[in-house]
Amino acid sequence: MSATGPTIDQKLLQIVAAPKPTTIDEVIDRMNRLDAALPASDGLKWFNWLYLLVTRGVKNNPPAAGWNDSQWVTRLDVVFANLYFAAIESALGGIRPWRSPSCKQMPNSASFQIPRVPSTMILSTSTAF
């Protein structure tokens, strides 16, 4: 910490090292806090901004027919966001990439299996943003 307060990296580390979000609202809150801490010249700010737009879209703008399984989509969003936050924490904490979270840490329960979705549904949701 400098005499004038924590550095940007220290602020980011405090944000992402907090207990994992468990709801999409908590994910959005954490992304908003990251956005507020990052200067416009930092590429992470713009990646975070884009990710935040998608996350808000998942929450607030489902496809016209709705999600086949809204709980699954919300859970997927939270799990992937936590992987994103863990990757930031790893990078800021000096942890080597091979020790960062991987997709192998995704839940294996039957409730988290990828549902079969018609290709027209995938196309309609991918163009919603």
C-alpha cells in the first residue's frame, strides 16, 4: 500500500478475494465494483464491462419464450463469473496460470448437466445481445 492508499491492483484483489457470489445480483454487484475501481485505460475494465452487459442481459432480458431452465442458466452465469473472479485473483496474486481454476472444477451434479437445446433457441439467444 502506498502512502496515499491502496493501489488499483490492491483494490481489485480486495474485490475479487471476497467470498464468492452465490446469486446473479451478487455477481453484478462485484462486476460494478470492479468497473468503478478500474481506470478507462485498463483493458480489463472493458472486458468486465462487456461481461457485465451479458450478465445483466441474462438476468433482465431472457429470450421471448423464456429460458428452458432459468435456474440452470442463472447458476451457469454465477459459476462462470466466479471462475472469472478467481482468474483475476490468481493473476493479481502472482499464481501461475496452471494453478488457476479450470473447467474441471465445474459442478458435476446431474442438476448442472448441459440441457439439450434446439439450435434455433441458441441462435435466438446469441443474437439477443
